[in-house]
Amino acid sequence: DVERSRGLGDVYKRQELNILKSRFVSMASHEFRTPLSTILSSIQLISKYTFTEQQDKRDKHIKRVMSSVGHLNSVLNDFLSLEKLESGKASVRLSEFNLTEICNEIKEDMIPILKPGQKILHNCTADKAVISFDENALKAMLLNLLSNASKYSDSEDEIVFDISLEKAILRIYIKDHGVGIPKKEQKHLFERFFRANNVTNIEGTGLGLNIVRSYVQLLKGDIIFESEENKGTSFTLTFPINK
């Protein structure tokens, strides 16, 4: 009976994962359509701007292509992370790395994703600290949170990105001044595919925060948030860490 129950559990888990994949593929096909159209139209226009004095027009469309590619890459990363986490294949892979260097890499990766005029105000009080942590998981969490902060904020807005290491605790704080999350919907924030009713016109998979929380749990950390509609949202992540 125990083996039968275990077998049924595995079957249900595979069925749930297959349903999840099907839903993601359907959603991803919609998410891919707009950026792919943008890339195609921009490349066609760039080919027509052949004069030196038209460089500003070329630059405009190059930025559009970069932004669209960044969005496509984000959707693919969400799918790969979700599949790994849901199938039980995800495990903690510790490695030693410089925390400041990783943060600088993330800031570079965010350049094509940020809206015009947006800035990341980065403060790292763990300068030159070498830590033992899961580097890929850290990058995935930071990119998801910073991408959301950019996505749900206006152009010219500032995004706060603080990271500190004190008494073997890694603390990450990310805050935006964007649309915020309606109070009555905040209880659903970390659910798969959840999207608040005030952001349905903004592209997104509704998976990012679910993935972030899954990584937080995998790494024995904690995540809290504060949000107010039309004023912004902040996330604080803390993890036990080895220097």
C-alpha cells in the first residue's frame, strides 16, 4: 500500500508538471510574439538607415532589439528554473565567489532591460567579500527581482539595490517606486502565474516571484515584502552564509 501510494504520488506529480509545462508553453508563445515582432521590424528599419547622420535612429532600434532579447532571455530562464525546481532536480551548489563582482555583473545584465532613464542605486557594504553560496541561484533571484522593479516602474525612476553581509547573514534589499500590489491580492503574490489586476497590460510570465521564493526556501533563507498600490514595492531576502 505504501509503495502504491508513493507510485500514485509520483504519477500526480508528473501530471501536474505536464499541465504546468503546457500552460507555460501557451503563455510563452504569447510572450514571445511581441518581442520577436519588435526585433524583426527594428532590424528591417536599421538596414534602411545607411547614412552616418542617421546613427541616432540606428541606436534607437538597437536598444529596442537589446530590450526584446533581454525579455526573451528572461522568459526562457523562468522556464528552465521552474522546470528544475518543480521536477526536484534543483540542488544547492556552493562555490566561492566575490560578492561585489557578481553584483556588478547583474547591473551590466540589467542595462538592456531597464526602461529609458531608469537607474539602479546600488550600495554594497560587503565590498570585496568572498562568500560560499549558490552563485546561479543568487543571479536568478537578483535578475528576477530587479527586472520586476524595472518592469513595474516608470521611465526615469530609481531602483534601490542594497546588499550587505553581517554576522554570517547575507541581506538583499530591492525597492521600486512603481505600481505596487493591491492589498487584497498580496496573499497570492508568490503563486505560480499570478499577476495582479493592475499589471495585466504589462508583459510578464507571473513566475518570477514563485521562482525566487523557491530558491529562498532551497537555500534556507527568508523573504518578506512591503507594497502599497501606486507607491512601490520592496523585497528583503536574508540567508545564512559562510564567508
